[in-house]
Amino acid sequence: MQKIYTRMGDGSVVELSESEVRQDLEEGTKDAAERAKIPSLSEDDLQRLLELYKCPDKSVGVEKGKEVILSYDSGTTKFNRVNVSVSKLQSLQIYERMLGADTMEMGHMDYSYKPAKNIMWIEQPVFEQALLVTIPPLFYGAMPNLGLYTQPDGPCLNPMELLPQGKISEARATQEEMIEHAVRDMVYVGSLMYESGADGINFDTTAAAGDADFLATLRAVEILKKKYPQMCIEMGMSGEFILGMHGELTYDGVKLAGLYPHKQVELAEKAGVTIFGPAVNTNTNESCAWNTARAVTFTKACVENSNIPIHANVGMGVGGVPVTETPPVDSVSRVSKAMVEIGRLDGL
Amino acid sequence: MHITHSIASGMGGMRTAGDLVARMQMSRGMKIKEAKEYVASKLKVSVSDLADPVVMNEVREDLDIGRVNALPRVAKGIDAKFRIAELLGIEINCVNQFKDRIK
């Protein structure tokens, strides 16, 4: 029987039989459905995914007419990360003219709101200059990254050190303090960049530090939206499950710990988010087929439960994309097509 | 990876009407179908033409809202966005800021 060339979640090549791929697809969707208590993919969806993985083409794409909008996290940092020495302005022009970007994003190399606040004096003029010479919508983005507010990098005690000591109430108290600092920084940076003309503000990897991180971002979104009702706010998540590092935090009466994407988006909408980006972490011990089926299951439920556009995160290690520094075209394009056509996304 | 997604699923930005459809998602919170239909009606093209770079290059030339190739005396930045704001009937933040600065 002919083997199917595919990959594992870490990007390594594996050859599977058709029945093995089919089994992985079924188990991937079942895993998501059971965890989040959402519908698993239909037989039709599974069959389409199977055909996608059976296809011998290196690169696949959506059917004509089903193209969606792409938004980019930390756009301008990507060139410097691969040692291509271009300025932020040049990076944006490359995205605009050479990479077919529907939207663009500028960000600090140290891509978090805490360090970004220190360089607003130089970020704003560069951003304003970019807005004069580019045409697609331009976001300013960074990560909430609550961990940066802990000692020694920040003012707060580290909850990750307190928890193993059994100091639960102290760990909760310090996270509540971290939230205050993070909200202040996010509102400060978001305000300045919007006043410099930003088309939107992006909060990337929201909830990376758990429920406190999620709450801080929701509060910042709420404040910014009240200040600037026309502001477009994109919230990209960091994982499919909100970790309960605090465990008792709520927003609008809803406990944040344990929420999956279809419930995360409800709170994001309430806070005032314009575009929501669910993230589903890739499991490196499972195949790409398993991971993609799982990611599409979570994402599809999120889309169906949302009134706002959904741009799923499909970068390295999320959305079914392998966890590897150079994600292979065969895997990434299959994730892209699956997420858009079966997940029914508004963008990526 | 950006290139892979762009080729596999992206509308194509300024090569087509991707930036315009994006603006409708961002300014009005439109889902993709609604955003495409809105832009198509404003540009007086079909929805399927929105992602066609040959059609859209002509449309963008006629409307002077920015094209990929650099040509003399065509809109390239803020000037294109002035026209885009008017064409789509939306507020573009940097356009409004620019107007305030030159009062």
C-alpha cells in the first residue's frame, strides 16, 4: 500500500499509511472535541483533510475565491531575526510590495509592551513616517508578557517561585499586582501609537502567562476602546487553554481559567476586540494530520461562536504548523488550506 | 512562512484588493464574506475579481489607490489612503491625523 509522506509536529518526516493518517485525523478531532466539549469534525471534513494529506503536491492552496486576509505578528522583527539588515520602514515596504501583505505590523525588536513603552519616543516618528509611505493598514503590536513584571526584571514577586512553596495567596496577590502594571503599559503604548495614526493595535500571545495575562489584556482592551471607540484591536492568543496560574480571576463574571477558544472569543468581544486570533499549540509527539485536525476543530467552533472576524494563529508551533525554526512549505500550506476552508476563517 | 501562507490563502494585498478588504474587517468588524461583498460593490467589480491581480491592477490604476509597481505621479502612500477612505466610506486614522496636522 502506498505510503503518505507527511510530518510529525516537530517537523520530522514520517511516512504513514492512509489508514494511519485517517486514524490520526479522527483522534486529533476527538481530542479537541472532548476537551472543549465542542463538535468534532464531520465525516465530510475528515475526508477533505485526508485528501489534503494524500495529495502528493508539495504546496497546496485554497480554491479560487476563498482567499482570506492575512495579519502578521511582529512583522518588522522577522527580517532582523534572520540577520537581514533592513530598517523597520524597509521591512514594511517589502511586506507591502513584495510579500503581498494585506495588513502590516510594526513592533519593537523586544516584542513586549513593557520594553516597548521605553522607546515610544523613537517608535512613534518611525511609525508616522511609515504611514506616510505605505498603503495597507498598519498595526502596532507587542505581547502583554506578564512574566516580565516579575523580579528581577520587574517589580513584582515571581508567582512561579511562590507556588512551589505553597504560598498560594501570595502568588495570587503578586499576579494581581502584575496585572495593574501590565494594563498601564498596554494602555500607554496603545494610546500613543493610535495617536500617531495606527490603523490598529495588536496584542500577541495573550494569556501566555495564564489567566492573569488574559485579564490584563481584556482590561487594557476595554480601556482603549472607551478612549478610542474607532480603534481596531486584534487579540491573538497563545494557546487553546487558559492556564489557571491564579485560578480565581474572572471577567464579566466568567472564570478565565480553563476557557477554550470558543469561550475566549466571547469575552474578547465583550471587551471590545475587533479581530480575534485563537491559538492551538502543536503537539510534537503527534503527526501534522493529528495536530491540524485538532486545531481546525477548536478553530471552527470559535468561528461559529463569534460575531467578529477570526484570524487564527498559524505561525510556528500553532494551528497545526510544526514546531521548527523553518516550517516546511508542505505542512504550512496544508494548515493554511485546512484552516481557511474547513475552519471557515476570516483570516490568518 | 509568511510567503507560504500568502500564496496558499492570502488575497494578495496591494496586488489585488486585499488591503481594502482588510480595512473593512478592521474598521467595521466585517466577516470575510461581508467585507468582500462590500468592497466589490464599492469598486464595481465582482467578488471573484477582488483577488485577481490583473483585474485589480487596472481597477487600482483607474482609481489611483496604489499599485505594486513604482510609477511616476501615481499614489504611493498617504495620498492613496485619502482616496481609499473616500472610496470605501470609512475613517482612516492616519488620514485624519494628517488632515489635522496640515490645518
